[in-house]
Amino acid sequence: MHSGKARNLMDHVFSILEQYATNLEQEVEVRTRELAEEKKKSDILLYRMLPRTAADKLKLGQSVEPESFESVTIFFSDVVSFTTLASKCTPLQVVNLLNDLYSTFDTIIDEHNCYKVETIGDGYLCVSGLPQRNGDRHAADIAEMSIGFLKAIKKFKIPHLPNEKVNIRIGLHTGSCVAGVVGLTMPRYCLFGDTVNTASRMESNGKPGKVHLSQTTNHYLTKIIGGYETVSRGEVIIKGKGVMETYFLCTGDGNDHIID
């Protein structure tokens, strides 16, 4: 009789242990799935911040060496009269405005072989020809993306300012540059070199609603690649560069030959 009770007790203990083991396995499985999901989310965020090749190296604890690129085309844009526009908005509305605008631009970038480097306030910087080299196509990729931006901006509406028109200036320059990851706590993929500075000058000396080109980018689009029409702006005094011959890209908006 006592042995029967002992067996029943042992059976009960084993049953509890089996149930505990099953529950533990299920809990581990759930936690593993949750961990995999969180890792997937963190990877997506990291890949949005850095090129995949650089991000993969950082995940493995490896250093990312700076890399030189012989020929790329760099794009700069900013919102015309942004300070005036922002003065009519609350801080939250400014954030929402830029988020809506950049989300529109990001969608267009995905349609072309271009890489978004960063946004600073109302400034937008992207490039083609790096981190993946694409021969001589980088100038055309950036040109097509620029045209897409200008078309999108014409349809862009500010919810709380329906009568306000948003416009942008765009500047492009083609040349060599160095790219690398800077920082540890908040790593950033940065571009360095005179090509970056010149592209920025093309934007700041450009005109609203137009794509301002350096002579080098113009040569790529009209001679090396071909199929693009541009209008000479003549000689322009560029800060830090002196006198430069620059051009406007014809975008088919009906105002291509209106320079000023």
C-alpha cells in the first residue's frame, strides 16, 4: 500500500516536472522569437543609418576603413525660405513638415541608384556612385532623382498651411571623394573632399525649382552619358572657388530656358 502511494507521488512529481519543462521550453521559444524580432528591428535601423557593408562589419566588431571613390555625383538641396515658413509653424508642425517632405524624397530615392547620406534641418544630402560603384551612371541617377524631387514638390501640401507653396534649390557636382564611418556612440557615414563642398556651393548659389550643375556634372550628362539638355548660366562667382561656368538641367517643366 505504501509502495502504491509512493509510486503515485513520484508519478505526480514527474508529471509536474514534465509540465514545468514543457512550459519552460515554450517560454524559451517565445523569448527566442521576441529576441529575433528585436534583432531584426535593430538591423533594419542600423541599415538605414549606414551602408550594409559598413553595418555588417560593425556588427562583427570590425573597424570600417575609409574608402576613396574616383567618381561620384553629390546632391544637395534645401527648402527655399525655410526660416520664413518655419516661423508660421509650431515646433511640432515643423517636425511633421520635414518628416512628410523627407518621406516623399526617400520614396523617390528608392527608385534610383542613389544613397541618402544625411539630413540637416531642411538640408538634404545624397550621392550616387558610392557605397556601390556604378561606372559613369551616377550623374544620370542623381539627375533623374532630382527631376523626381521637383515633380513631387509641386504636389506637396502642408496640412496646416494649404495655401503655402514649398520649393527647393538643388545643386550637383561630380568628382572624387572619401567616405567613412565616423563616431562610436552614434556612428555616421560621412563624405569628405572638395567635391562635397562644391556640390554645396552649387546648391547655395542655385535658383528655386532648378537643378544647378557644375561644369563637370554638365559634361557627364551631355557628353559622357548623353541624352540630357542643359542651359548655360554663364560665369558665376562661387565663394571659395572663384569664377565657375555653371549650368541648369532642363527638366521639362516649361521654364527650362528662364535662368533668373
